[in-house]
Amino acid sequence: MAVPRAKELINEPSCGHKQKDKAACRKAPEPGSSSGGCAFDGATIALVPIADAAHLVHGPIACWGNAWGSRNSLSSGPSLYRTAFTTDLSENDIVMGGEEKLFRAILEIAGRYSPKALFVYLTCVPASTGEDIESVCKKASRKTGLPVIPVMAPGFVGSKVLGTRVAGDTLLRRVIGTREPKETTPFDIALIGEYNVSGELWDILPVFTKLGIRVLSKITGDGRFEEVATAHRAKLSVLICSNALINLAGGLEERYGIPFVEGSFFGLKETNGLLLRIVERLGDAALIEKTRAFTQAMTSQTLQTLEPIRKRLFGKRAVLYTGGVKSWSVISALKDLGMEVIATSTRKSTEQDIAKAKELLGDRGVLLTRASGGELLELVRTRGADMLIAGGRNQYVALKSRIPFLDVNQERMRGYAGYKGLIRLAKDVDRALANPVWRLVLEPAPWEAAVAGELAAEV
Ligand code: SF4
């Protein structure tokens, strides 16, 4: 079985990965990878934050166990999305077929939990035995009266990026346009690729409210099914740090004539730049003027708050190891804090991302395509870095080597987006560097000091 349109989704024309080497899109799947790897994982990353929907995984229980627990995507209301529903296919189901079990599971969830919709995720095993989950979903939808949406991204079809793209395609083809908003405004936008990790969205939404811009659809952090379904009425979509969902932004443009802008909310310069790009595309002169004044006021207010921390962080050097848009947007945020980034990773980055990262790093900066823990440590030592800023996977690589560390990936516990997020980032970097533990662990242990003393006495 193959994912319909998989080839087209890999070759998405708006994707900035080089056509000859679309490494992030084409990367071979990594079955069993515990924190990210397969297409199914990528699809859940994009869809599970829809908080009032039920998310049912049709497959062995281990698929669900792999994927979702470590992500910190928050909801301000329903918590149904946090319940991991699975058909838990066993050997018997594989031999006898699991379609009936899937049908019964959908009816049970609909009856017991009253979700606004059900997303049913196909995984490798039922895809290999050729189960027709689309027909099961149709039948169950007729019976329950709920939208029951198949997500055709079994792990073996490709990478996490491809899975996210399948999720975007699923929203475009099966969800968006199925509901109408109660009202529309001239400044309705859809936020795409913002997953509300550690509540980051809640630092951004008040900014839009102050400017008079309405976020009609949150896709999908702290999202609700109905609002996602109304995205076709947005005047503009804003694609945040997510090249993987560019097919959704492109699709909205193609189908409904909704233009899109891309950007990031990491750092002052990027936040201000993105806000101005948004209002310029919305095209209202008064709104543009208001946004200019607002960004200037917020810049001086934020810099004032940051002043004492920036003095301490000035000139500190970091190695950054994260992927995609974060490869440059976090550099920009760290530079806002007066720090120097000496290396960044370009994994999953597009050509535009790499060019931006190069420009921000300067001539002496190092671009890493892939580096092992040992190579990262070597770089920290040889280039005199003060800390490593990366994802959770590298946390213990740094800590065991007594190097200050900060997690900026999806497992992070605090939001770093927007003006408030930058202040939080500054505080966390400052705390990581100033932690008294570094002084203690870098001193010789008492027994080492004693041995050194004895040796000296013998001499
Ligand atoms: S979908 Fe396939 S590759 Fe992904 S976790 Fe399940 S079995 Fe593994």
C-alpha cells in the first residue's frame, strides 16, 4: 500500500529543499525510533494538538507508545487529545483482519467521549495487510454523524517530514472548508505550524489581539476542530517555523486564494519582522502604522527588561544544534541577547534557511549537517563555547561532560516565542550558565585533592 500522492507531497513545489537532494523529505523512515522518525510520527505531531478531537491509532500499541508522550503541546480547554486511543492489533487481528475491531473502536469512542471529530491513523501493520480504513471511516462517520478522518501515513512510507505533509494534505482535503465561521473580519489569519509547545502560542495571541488581528484558525496548537475547518475564510495564512506544512499554506493559496507569509517568533528582530510582514500583506495603512508603533514600543520595553541579563550574557558563545527554521531563528534570538553562536545545524533546513544561518553566523561560523555527541563536544572544546543549546537527545551528552545546556526543541518546558518568550529565553540561558553546579563539578573531588597532596608530599 502506498500513501496516495506521496510522491507529489515529497516534491511539493513550494518546499525550499533543493530538488536534487530533498534529504529531509526523502529521508528513509526509522521504524521504532523512540522520539521521531517515521511518517506516522510526523502526522501525529501535526494533528494531535487538535484538542477536542479523538486520535485513534490503528495498529499495535507500540506505535502510539513511540510518538506523543514527550511533546509538550498544551491546550487551554479540552484534554481529549491527550488520551492515547489505539486498536492494539494482536496476531489474531493481523490474521483475521482488524477492520471490524477498528469500526467498533470508533463507535465506542464516539459513544463514551463525544469528540468533535475522530482522526484515525494508519500504521505499518494494517497498511501491509491491505486494510481499507477509508471505507471503515466512511461507514463509521455515517453511523455516528461525526467527521471520521483517515490519516494515511503508515511509518514505512517515509520520513517524519513526509508524515507532517500528509497531515497537512489531510486537513486541506478532508477538514478545511467543511465548516463556516460565525463571522469574519478583514484581519482574519490562520496560524500554520505553531503547536503551542509549552504555551508559546499564549505569548503570541495577546500581541495579535492588541493589534486587532483575529486568529481565525490555529493549526494546530491549542486548536479546535471547528476552527481548523474554517481556515478557508482566512485572509492570510502565517506559516511558522514549519517547512513541513508548506503544502498546506500553498494549498490554501491555490484552492481559496489565501496568500501566505513565513517566519518565526524567536527573537526581537524576527518577531518584529514577521508582524510587519503580516500587516503589510493584510494591506491596511492604519494597521501598518499601528504595528510599527507597537513593535518599536515593545522593542524598547523588552530591551530595557533584558538589560541586566544582556550585560552578563554579552560575548558568551554557544553551539546550537537544532533543525529546520530554528537553525537560524534561534541564532537571531541569541544575538538579540548579545551572544555569539559559533555553530548551528542545518539538518532539515531549506536552502533559504541555510543562507540565513550563514549570514547570521558570519565567516567563522560552522554549519553542521549531522554531528554525533562526540563531535559536538569536540566543537565546544576547540572553539571555546560556553554552552550547548540543542534538543533533549543531547542533554546528557553536555551534562556528562560538565557543559551548560539548554533544550530548545519540542520537549522544552518553557516557551521562547515572542517578546515575553525572549525574556524567558534570556533568563534560562543565564541560569544555565550561572548555575553554581559548574563551579563545584569542575573542581577536583576531595579524594583527588587528597591524592594530589600525598603525591606532592612524596616528591
Ligand atoms: S507506524 Fe510503523 S514505523 Fe512508525 S512506529 Fe508504527 S510500526 Fe514503527
